[in-house]
Amino acid sequence: MKLPYALVTDLGQSGYGLIRGLGEAGIPTIGVHCECPWYYHSAATSKYLTEAHILPAQEDKIALEFLTDLGRKFDQKPIVLVSSDWFIKFWDRHKSELGKYFDLPISGKYNLTEIIDKNRMMEIARAAGAVTPASRSVTKETTIDNNFYSDLKFPLILKPSDIDVGTKKDMKVYHSVEELKRELSSKLEHLETLVLQEFIPGEVDSHYETHGILVEGEPFIGYMNHKLRIFPPPPAAGSTSFGETVWIDDLVDVTNNLLKEFDLRSIIHFEFKRDARDGVMKFLEVNYRSGSTVNMGTVAGINLPAIRYWAAVDPNRAHELMSKEKRLGVKWMYESGDWLLREKGIVNKEEYDQSLKGLETFALFNIEDPLPFFDALRNGSLFDSLD
């Protein structure tokens, strides 16, 4: 039987994790990437791709025309997997046009473009039973109100409201009204809406992620990631630079409830932080896509990219993959980000060297498929973040 293609949209580091999982499962895969300053298309060189298409910019018109033409060529709908926030919004905006040609990563309950806002995320998470930090929306208009600053309880963390606008470097922790006032106006010049949120105290290793999917309407947790180090380092809210698979019983019920509530036809992951004050896991954020650590789960025994594919094509095959044992303690490293922590002295040489012992997988380096890593090294994008 001829299999439909998987279509991975975004060919950066996170996209490579999807491509690798699909390729190792023998699933035919096509990649599409829209050029942007943040992600170089290093995964386009992967041996696991049947073909790769690089579009000149993240523009709806360009992507819509190309994907419409591409979709018309197939007699079976390709299964779409997403690793960038821009593509999450793109597929949701154009689901009526492109749903004719592709199996889309959309929600059966919400328009994703409407719940990108972090305040809206928090409302939905609370409705699903998650414990969340207090938060409020911030715009130029709200800061004019004299009462805006009167009831703030510090420390607070300021974030872009839209997950596709700004970067993690735009997140900052503030400890006083004076400090916040000094910087808020300038931030609102390039970010129209921000979220001011209660800062949850705790060390770097108090951060966790849960990654899962709905299969035939039932929630499935593929793996949990314990963030042992993050990049950019604190006080930024960084991504995992060194982590390992764990299983936290406190996160099982809330993750299952969140999976059902968001009702996404693809991989989704949730971020939590254990509050140093009371030990409670607090929900921080949802990402309507796979994360850069997705290969951590694959190496640990649960291939979420393949499960996403088979859930759409043959659910029985998906259930077979879901029944495999989850290995705990599988270590994963974001090679360039974690190296920066060592170079800057944030992680000492001894600690870094110790981390390499028993390390099983990297974000990009793969001895069985080395070109994406070496292409990123040649291009310079692997260490762009070191500037």
C-alpha cells in the first residue's frame, strides 16, 4: 500500500526532531521552510527527506500559493506536523482552503489564532484544572491608567502576549515599579501587547515539560522533560539546553485534562514550574506544536512524530507505538546553547564534562544523518545565538 506523505513545516532544529522520528519509522516525508532571521533550514539536508522546499519569506501569500499547488499533486492528504509558531497560525488561518489537501494540525474546539494570546491560554488552562500564576494584559492604553501600578505584587515577569512575536530574550523579571516603568514604554514600541505575570520562584531545574497527543480522542503523554539547564540562561525564560526524561505523577492528570481541553490534532506540549514556596506544579505555557526536545522522547522509546502520523492514517499502528516502554533518564542536549553556558562560565567545565557521560541524543547532531549538523556549522547558524 502506498503511504501518504508526512509534511514537516519548518526545517530548523525543532523540525529536524520531527524529520528524524518520521524517517527512522520509515515514513515518507516532505519538508517546507519559510526563510526568516531566527531559523536556518539546516534540516533540509537530512537524508530522511524525500524533498525539501525553501520559500523566500514568512509571508502568507507565498506559502498559501505554494502549498495549494503542492497539495493538488497528491491523491492522499499529507499529514502535517509543525515545529514553528508561525506555521501554527498559518495553518489555522487557512484551514478552509488547505484542509481540502492536507491533514491539518488544528484544534477541534478552538481557533488557534484566537488562543495564541497567553492570557487566553491561562484561562483555558485554569478551566482544565491547572494551577496558574496570576497574569494581566499590558498595552499602551492600560499603562495610562493611574491605578495600573497600584496593586502590582513583585517580582513579576513580562512576556510578549503572542507566542510568535518577540523572543525569549524579550522576557524579563522585574522587582519594583520603578524598574518596570523604566522599560515598559520602550518594550511596547515594538510589542503591542504584553503579559505581566506573577513570577514563580524556583531554580533552573524546577522547570518541566509534558509532551503528548490525542489519539482517537484519548489523551496520551509521550514523555516528560526535566529541564536541567536552559538557554538563554536566567533571568530569561530559556528553552532546554540539557534535559532528561522523567515521569512526574503530579503532572499526569493535569496534562491529560489539558490535552482533552485543547483538542489538537497533532503534538502539543505544556510547560510547568514547581513553585519553591509550596511545591505545587504551576502551569506556565502551552505550545501548539512539537518542541526541540521531541527526539528525546523518540530515543526514550516513544516516537511522537510517528504516532501523530499513524493516528491519522491507521490508529492501530499508533496504538502499537504508544504501548512501547518509556525509558527514564534519557539525556538530551542542545549542543550550541549548552556550549554557550560553558563558554560564559555559567556551567563550569567539570559540570559540563559530567553531563556528557551517558548523553544519548542531541538536538541536531546525529551520526546516522550528519549533514544537518554540518550544514548548520558551515552556515554559521549553529552558533548564531552565541553573539
